[in-house]
Amino acid sequence: MSNRLFQGVIHQMKDAIDRTFGVIDESFTIIACSELGRIGEKLEPAVVSGEIFTSDNITFKSLSNSQGASYIVFVDGTDVLASKYTAVLAVAFSNIKFYYDEKYDRANFIKNIILDNILPGDIYLKARELYFNSDVLRTVILIRANESHDVSVYDVLQNLFPDKSKDFVININETDIALVKETKSDIGAKTIEKLASTIADTLSGEFYVHAVIGIGTTVDNLKDLARSFKEAQAALEVGKVFDTEKTIVSYDNLGIARLIYQLPTTLCETFLKEVFKRGSIESLDQETLFTIQRFFENNLNVSETSRKLFVHRNTLVYRLEKIKKITGLDLREFDHAIIFKIALMVNKYLKSNPVKY
């Protein structure tokens, strides 16, 4: 498409410029020219510079291009006028290519949607311009690499999802890459989690890149992609606090952790002050906290918990009485156990310095 775009501009400008000029691509092939017979000809300069440069009685200037493709403008001659023509043409071609890419680049369109950089009312107008299917099911999957590495995670994901008309791989920042995946009505959450697991296994098994993956909810229209993206971000942040061992965290499966994450920190602090005596939660040592965790995992069953901890039943009862004395909550009572469980999660949440999206 670039050659047609450039050729259209050249056709309009050739009467104003009294010499041969055109554009060569990264293989140094002329893709557009004021002399149509030269299209396809190789025109490789001896040197390539970011500024205006000359070679073989021709003046050249590279185009700035955000999409990664490389183009060079050329004008016959090496005089001052050739230099001026080249500079003007480079600006003209760069600008028109930029606006063309902005208008027709679907990946850029999707990125603007998920980052809330486009007004809701403009989304469907833009979608029609791009002949974009607005009403299919899509899910945002956010991949976060946890350490620096030599492998381009973006390139790996591009190779895993090569269909650019349905799936979009988008760089968010130096650690996060969003995959906007088109799905179908018969594809459930388990299938999407398996897909995320495949991504994580590929990155770790073949490229030694450890990544955690957050999954937003599936949405059926373009404007809700921003919400799915924020959910994927929230899933990663909540998982970092409450599910530190998990590689795949789905927003739909966060449970009560999602509710806590949505609460204002001031409200959480007030809740802890009301539930616990001053300083009581900080006075619980690691052994006591481990005992509490095992007690919850065994559904408040004293006998089963004592067996799993390899301690006498009376020893566990003594520990539970000690916890009751310190905190005022008896974990053998269901209501007290629920309050204690939530309070521990709230305390962990506050200590994590939560980031809200």
C-alpha cells in the first residue's frame, strides 16, 4: 500500500519538480518514482545516513517511520536545489505516511481503545473506516515478563498469533504486552486459561522467560475492551498480593480478593482497627500464622488440622485459645473465622501498597 500512497503524491508533485525523484524501500528498490519506467530498479547508495546525503550524483533522505519500515527519498542531482527538494519531499512523505498509518493501522486502533485514548463515540466510526468487525467476542490477556531478558517477548507472541486480522499483540510498556484475542461463544474461561498457560510454558520452556499472565473478562463489543484490559491489569496486581504462586490469574476467579482490591485503603484500615485489638495482628508470629492457614485449609476441622501439622489435638486447641486471647476472635466459630480470614487478606493487601487501575 505504501508504494501506491507515495506514487499518488509524486503524481501531484512531478510538474512542480523539474527532475526525477522518488522513494526506495529497505531493499533499495524504487517503489514510487516520477519516471514510472524506473519503478523496480535497484538504487543502492554507497552510504546511508539519518541526514541528507549524496551518492552517485543523487541526493537522499531517510524517512522517519514509527511502524518500523524504512524508506528513503531520492532526487537526481547533488546541488543545493536537489537538497531542498529532498528535504521538502521527506517531510511530505513522512507526514502522509504517518496519517495513513494512524487511519488504517488496526493494531494502533485497538491500542487506543484499550488505553482509553479514543472517545467512545469515535470507536464505531473508526471501526467502519477500517472495515473492522465490532461485535465479535474478544478477551484481553496481559503478559508481564518479570525480569530483563534478551528475548523479544513481543516477537514470540507475534509468531504464536500470526493472524493480524483477528488477534492483536500490543506493546504496553517495557514489561507488559497485551494480547487481544478473538474468541467464539463456545470457548469458555477454562480454554482461555489453557491458552494463557501455553503462552507461559512457551516463554519459560523455550526462551527461559518467566512471565505472569492476567486474563480479563470476555467482551462482545469494542468499547468494552478497555474494561477487559483494566481487569487483566487488576488480576495481575491482585494475584501479586494474594496468589503469589500462580502464573495465570483470571479476573473472574479472584473471588473475595477482587472485592478487597476495590475498597479504599482508608476503609480497609478502619476495618482492621474495628476487628483487631491494637497491635494484635502484628503480634502473631510465623508459626501461629502457619497454624491459622492450615486450619482454614482444613475447613476449621481441629482433628484434621492437628494430624496435618503432626501435633497433638490439645496442642492445636491451646494455640487456637492463644489466638483468641490475642485477637478476641475464636477461629472455631464460623463467623469469627470468616472475619479473621478477611482481616488477614485486608492486612496483606495494605502492606502491598496496592496500585489501582
